[in-house]
Amino acid sequence: MIPLIGVPATIAQGMSAYRDVFCREAGFEHVSRYISGLLLSQNKTLQGIHAQQVYPEGKAVSRRAMHEAVFEARWDSEVLMQQHRRQVGLRHQGCGREIISLDWTLSHHEEGEHIYGVKRAYDYVNHCMSRYQSVVTGVIANGQQIDGIAVEVQLPDFSEAERGYLRMTAQPSYEQMEQVKQRLLELLHYHKNRLAYRKRTEMVVDIVRQIEAEGQFPQADYAFDNGVLTLELTQLIEASGKHWVSEIECSRLILWNGQWRRVDAVATELRQQHLESFRPLQVHARNGELKFFWAFTKTLRLKRYGRKRLVIVHQQPDLSDPPRFLLSDALHWESARVIQTWSYRWACEIFHEFCASGDRLRVGSGAQSGSGQTPLSFKLRSAVAPPASHLSGQEIGKICVCQASANGGTAALQSDTGGLPAIAASD
């Protein structure tokens, strides 16, 4: 293992903007060294990172001191995220058009069943049963750089298993007051978990509401796919004076010539009977690459969403490829601008791949393997996890209900196309 002597200059420069979040200088140094280890160390557990640290003579620091500074110190993660978005907003000023993309991904942890947010369920991507977290992300991108501005882990839904346990343990009557208290405690925990659970679409709405309340990206529109498209989300973005572009599923109903029809059926009819309605376009993507499309566009009405602009997009001149259906509230936009805005949506995929790729950003922040310590939750394999002290658990029979406290942290990873990334930690 290569010894880590201090904090590399690139990481120290990136972390300097977050100094005010941490109370003690010593604690801030521990966090900086820990993040350096997440980036540079092959063994990304706390033990592995601490073992590689080299301190000046006579100033050796125990592993316990690093653990306390990183995972137990009660610094405010919300303040850290606000500071992070402020720094990203300053960096993006004067860099041209920028778009906020919203998405969610699966973060796999086959050996991390005790990590916060991990649940064994069917993985629709790999088509098998797997252990993973559902992670909701927000990314802002312009032509030069991509920065993560929101990362949240979804609390798994164990309501079905909890209801099964409650049904199995139900009794016709309870003779002892202690039994009544225990049963009431179980019911209250079940109700608490129901209230704490949020759908991915609800988490996306909360992320957008927080971003718009802070106002760090006043000119950024939004791009996302049908996995997060909801009426509440679109109304929130429109109320903020911004526009959005989303992909819609092929079964979506549109009002076409006075009849409600599936959008894919309309696209098939246009290809077969009105081939000339698809105009050739040249669109500059986010990275500046010139791409060619054939598109049909029209403003029409959808159920619940009202009047929107629909763009049917093909990438082959003979229209033989499956079409992509894009929807936008910007009725005055041309189809080329809608397609260009949609190209920024893939910044989220780049962010996901960067966070999941290579050994330097592996799962070490989440699992203290073999240490005997409480397994720690983490955010998107990229930075510091919420401390174990922020987790509360109550066992109901064989069901362990575990959730983060109200001030549980979020993490953010910022990167650009040149140089070593700088990471902002969460508590």
C-alpha cells in the first residue's frame, strides 16, 4: 500500500470551501484525510484508510479519533449540501447553457445487507435477485463540466413484511397490560415507517423544491425521463418560471384529431402516411458533437398535463429505428432545442458511471467489513456516510425497522473533465 502523507493539494483545495461546516480544525483534517483515502486507497474501510495515513513525528492519531470526527461529530449535513450547491453555482456562472437532470439508479451491495437502504429485491436491469439501494440523483451540466448537486438513498419499503408479521402475531384479546403496550409499540413503529417511506417521485419533487428555494441555478431548466415524470413535478418547475423536457412512454394517450390515441400509434401512422412530416435536423449535443435527427413536432393536449409540445424523434433517415417521444412545457421551443435539452439528461448517467467505476470509489464508505463496528450507511459509493449514531432501530419480531434521523446527511460528488475530482462529504 502507498502511504498517504497529508491531504493532496487538489483535494485540500476542494475541501477548503467547506471548512466552516466543521467546528474543529482537527476534525476537518480527519475528514479530509478520510476522503483522500476514499479516492486513493484500495481498501476503503476506515481501518484500511487509517492504516495508510502517515503523520508527522509525535502526532500520530488513533483510528478512533478519525472515526469520531468522520462519523460521530454532529456537524450539519444540510448546511454542507447548501454550501456545496453554492460553490457549484459559482463555478457554473458564465459557462453557457446548463440543464439540471434528474434520475435514479441502483447501487448494488451483494455483501452489504446491513448497509442503510439496502434491500434484496428483483433487479430489473440485470434481471435477477440482488441486494441494492435505490439512489435518487440530481446533476447539473453545461458544455464543460458535470456536477452532482443531490444524492439521496431511498428507504426500502418493508410494509408488506411488517403487515404480515402484525397479522401473524395478532391475538383476539390481551389480558396483560404489558402485552397491550408491546402491541401498541409495534403498531406505532409500523405507522412511523409508513409515514417515513417516500416514493422516488416524491424524493425528486423535494430535491427540486430545495434547489429552487436556494436559487443557485436561476437559468437552469430540467431534463428527466418518464421514471420521475409526475404532474406535481412539472407544476413545481413551471411555477418556478423554468421549462422541462421529459421522455414519455409509448402508451401515453394524446388528443389527436379529436380522439384519445396512443402516441406510438400516431407515430406509426405518420411514418406510413405522412413521411414528409419528419424534418431533418442538425443538433449540437452537450459535448458539442453535431448529430442528425428526423423529428415531427406538434403542440397537443394530454390527460392531466394539459397542452404540451410533443416531439417524435428518429435517428435514421429511413425512420426504421424505434422512435423516442419527448414532451416539454415550452410551447415556443423548436424541436431542435427540445432535443438538445434532452441530450443534457445523460449527464446523470455519466455521474452514475463515474461514482460506480473503478476501485477508487468502491463501497468502502459503507461497510466496515470484519471490524465489529456497526455497519454504516453511505451515499452513492462516493463520500462519507451518515454516522451510526444517526440510525435508530426497533426490532418487531424478526423485522428490524431502521431509518435515518431527520438530519441524516446527503453526499455530493463534484467532477469536471480535467484533473482529480473533489468530494464534499456528508455526515
